[in-house]
Amino acid sequence: MLGFIMPQEVKGDEAPRQFLKDVKTIEKLTHLDFFWKLDHDVEEKLESETPREMW
């Protein structure tokens, strides 16, 4: 899973990687639970990872 938090001041020439966040961080900021239907252990594992090796 990839999650991004981009400020309003983005110019457009920034690397997307600098805005990459784990889903758990985004959930804490938004008070949303995106993958609540998944098994709890699977949900925790997936939402806590930030797949930086893809970038």
C-alpha cells in the first residue's frame, strides 16, 4: 500500500517519495480506518509498512 501526504504548497517538481507515508500515519491524521474489513493482524502489518524500495 502506498499513502501520501502532500502539503498545499507543492510546486510540482518534488520527488513523490518525500511525501510517502505509511497508511497507519494517514489513518491517525484523518481519523479514518481504511481497511477495517481485513483480518486485524493483516491490517496492522500492511498499514504499518512503507514500501520505499519501490522508489
